[in-house]
Amino acid sequence: MYIYIAVMAYFVVLFLTLRDIRIFKRTGLVSYRKGAMKGILASTVVLLGVLITASNPEFGLLVVFIGIFINKKGFDREKVFINAGTIDRLLGKTDI
């Protein structure tokens, strides 16, 4: 069960990273580039946590949690969604 939680966390971090990359490619905004770079680092840490979870679930999930904490976007971002719906925001489509 723990491995499923860790793998799901990995896919979520990877999805958000790919979304930031797509928004950066469309708009060229630096804050989304920084978010994508942090996401790449975080996905690497989470993947390491997934591999550790197979042998030691508690420590592996701790590493996954640290990776998710690294993925936290702690800076302000520009508004790129004006009239976009929920699905458009989820997929990274921008109004700019």
C-alpha cells in the first residue's frame, strides 16, 4: 500500500512539473521556469523515495514528503489564467 502512495506522489509532482514547463514555453515567464527547475529536483527526490519505500516504507515515505516539500512553489507567480476553466488550468493552457 505504501508503494502506491509513493508512486502517486511521484506522478503528481511530475505532472505539475510538466505543466510548469508547458506554461513557461507558452509565456516565457521566469517564475514558471524556476518552478519547473524546482519540480525536476523534487521529482528526483520523490523517485528516490519511491525506490526506498520498497524496502523501508517509513523512511521512503519521509523522503517522498521531503520531495513534495521541495516542490512547494514559495514565490509569487504572474497571472496567466484569466478566462480559463478548470480543465484548461489543469492542462496548463494559458490566456496570454
